[in-house]
Amino acid sequence: MRVSDLNAAPDHVIRPTHGSKMIAKKSPDPTDKHVGSRVRMRRLMLGMSQEKLGDALGLTFQQVQKYEKGTNRIAASRLQHLAQLLQVPVPFFFEGAPQAGKKERASDAPSPAYVTEFLSTADGLALTEAYMRIKNAKLRRAIVHLVEEVSDRT
């Protein structure tokens, strides 16, 4: 291997390998993406910035971003530290994760991944928190109907 082979390139670049072969960069593993999205969701729930979490871990906020996107895998010891910082048990990060090697069948229920993705956004979290503060069950149901009506018209 040559020193020039070790030069970092952006994630979307196809890198040369030995000789003239070219390989495409792999996309993140679904479990790594799921764990990262759970880290992001919990961080947002606590109102913590990527920079603050990175400082607590001894990392840059860019590294935290890579963890949250699933681009970089999180080591077991780092996951344990994240669980302590984010005040959740380690299994929290795997709740609802895709099962490795399991092929989806037509009879399987649809994946709840969209819920995690929604809750991993600032708007999703804010909407959920505000909705949960509404004590009146009829009013909450009316809001659900309103959102369903609006979404059907767009």
C-alpha cells in the first residue's frame, strides 16, 4: 500500500485501490443508522447540542454528526459512555432496530423507522412534546383529525 492510498477523500468519492480497480464507498449499515438516530433523538430530548455532547465525549461535533448519521460506528465502550451521558440504558439505542439477516416478508408489519426518524428532528420532537402537554383527550383527538385533514389535501 502506498502513502497516497491513505489520503482521505469525501464520502461520496470513489477511491482508487490497489492497481487501477475502483470501488464505491459503502452506505451506512441500517443498525448503525438506527443507533445514530436514537442518539440524536435522545440528545434533542435533553436539549443538548452536538458540540456539548462532543465535548463530554472528547470529540468534535463533526464526529458526533457522523455517529448520528451512522457513517461511523460507535464502539461498545463509547456507547456505554453515551448511555450514561444521555441518561438511558444501552438497550435504548437498539429499540426498534432492524434485525440483522432477517428478510422482510409481505406478512411482516411495516417498520416503525419513520417514527424514529420523525422524533429525531427538532420539529418532530417539539410537536410531540407540545402534543403530550395537552391534557384534554378530545382536544388531542381533534388535533389529530386536523393534521390528517391537512395532510390529505397536500
